[in-house]
Amino acid sequence: MRIVIRSKDVRLFIPIPLRLAGVAIACIPERAVREMQNALPAPYGKDIDKKFLRQAYRECYHVLRQFKGLEIINVTAHDGTYVSVRL
């Protein structure tokens, strides 16, 4: 995954390995998971936990690798700030 941020003062290029997402899921605090559960409608909120997120990541990892180069986010602000996230 590549994150590109460009503005008048800053030019950032951050390469992030897709495998690092598994580590990021492990670092999510339980409090944040509870907030996600409360934000979702009643029948779905109770199903979201760290175990589910890890399993969803494992299932999607190979599919995401097939779409390498796919641009997920492309935002340009009025002040010229540009943000791009590519797989």
C-alpha cells in the first residue's frame, strides 16, 4: 500500500506493507472495538470483535494482492493538498 500526501509545505510518500494490517488490527484497543460495536445497528454490532476483524483480513488479503495498484482514495482539496492511497 502506498500513501501519498502533497501540500504546499509537505511531500510525503509512505509505503506500508499489506501484511502490516494484521499487526494494526492486533493493536486496536478494546475500547475502540466497543465503540465500533455501539455505532453499528443492533443485529450487527455484537458480531464485530478483534477475532472477526482478523478473520476478515485473512480472507481479503489474497484478493487485495490481486488488485495491486488500485487507487482507493484520491482527494484534492481547494488549497492544493492531495491525498492518495493505493494498494
